[in-house]
Amino acid sequence: MSNSISLSPDDFHSGHLVVDSDRNIVFCNTYICQIAQAESSELIGASLSGYFTKASNIFIDSYIYPLLLSDSLVQETQINWLSVEGDSIPVTANIKLAADGNTYWSLYTCANRDKLQGELIKAREILESQSKELLLLASTDSLTGLLNRRAFAVQAKKLVSHLLRGSSVYAVLSIDIDFFKRVNDTYGHKIGDKVLRHLAQILSSERRAHDLVARTGGEEFVMLLPELSAEHALEFAERLRRKIAAQPIESLSITVSLGVAVSDLEHPSRFEQLLDRSDKALYDSKNQGRNRTTLRQGFSEAS
């Protein structure tokens, strides 16, 4: 015994159209009437082009019908239906070309899919933004906003490699706040933090576009200055030292000691060697009374 089911096109929650060879609508179900906001009597006999946007009609003319003539079938194509109120409604359509020249359209609105796609795009943008924020947090010093030691080392090695390929010199400055422990012990860590941020702001304001500046320790900072000779690097360091001394913070005058090391094209040094040399120059400055700059040339042999 078999069960017979009587169905009509209106039993499906999707749109069904039959369009003749002149592209006039000869059949539509209730779903189509609903999205068109029109009665079936208005749709039957009407031109198909009147119910799609201008862009969609161009697409239908240039892509859909040529493909139907070639393959007799177009699947999951997205176009925009135009209601009588002028609303553009995204729809996905499957279209089949019959032997008699009629085309059979099955379509459904995909506004929810577009909404979901928009939400997915927004979610991806949020994730990308969060990833950038995490990368920034991982590469910067939280107190001063400067590069941290690890990020500085990574960026410096890349920059130095580029400079060496171009036969360019560079300088490394090691900077240390004089008697910083005394600042913390006398005025407290809150003032000490303000001093560190103050110095970071001065270093940032003095850096050029391609210079690197980082906080590498408690009161220790370092700068990498591309394409500076020993003479100009020393001038830069001295200008920086004088500016820091001339700008007190919280009525507290601070000074810094600096060590400068400059690469030499005839005796190339690895970045780590030059950084070590600038650190030694910094300790020379401290041992000689602080608030001064000491220069060491960047030869590869020990000094």
C-alpha cells in the first residue's frame, strides 16, 4: 500500500518562478509574491528585469543567461531582488533552462546569511585587533610603551643585517639613570615610575623615524641609530644628555650616563658585540663620575 502526497509550490518555503524565452514571468508561487510585495496578477506577464536591481540585471545578461545557454544550469548564484517598494533583497538562485526555452527559477532570500557573514567578518576583525594588541603587549614595556628587551633584540638584528648589506654604519647607545635607586628610596616608586616615563618620552621625542629605542632593564635604556658616524652619534648622545638634565620631573632633576659604540665598515661587528661595547662605555661613564657620555669605536677585537 502506497501513500500519496499532494503538494503545491506554495508548500515549500522557497520561491519558484517560470520565465519564458522573452524573460517574462509566466508562473510564481506565494513566496515570490511575498518578497516582491505584489500580487501574482501583477507578476504574471511582467518582465523579469523589473524585479531585479540594475547591477543584477547586468549580471543576468552577461553571466547567467550565457551560462544557461552553455550548461543549461546555474547553481547558487547570488543576485538582488527588487521589491515594488524599492527594497533590495539578496537572494540565492538555482536556475535551469528547459528545452522549450523556459527557465525554472528556485530561489530563497539570504539576508540572514549576509547578516551571518557580516557577523563573521566583524568577529574576524575583532580577533585580528586582539591579536595585534597581544603582539603589542608582548613586544612593549608596559610602563613606558617602549620596546622591551626581547622585541628590541629581534628588530635590531633585522635592522643591522639590512644596514650591513648596504655597507652602512650604525651606533648603539646604552643609557642609565644616575642614582635611580636613591630616587626610589627617597621619593617612592610612584615618583620613580614617573621618572622612567619622563625619560622614555624624551627618548621618543628625539628618535628619528628609523631609530629603535627600548627599555631593557629597571632604569636602563638602549637606542640603535642607523647611519650615524662616531662624530654624529657622540653629538646626538651629548644633546640627549643635556636635554634630560635640563628637564626636571616633579621638581626633581635627573641625569643620565651614556655609552656609545659605533660600527666600523673595515671591522664589522655583530649587533651583540656592539651592544656589549656600548654597555662597557656606559660603565666607563659611571666610573668617571656619571652624567657624561663615553664613546667606544666598534672594532671586533676586544677592548
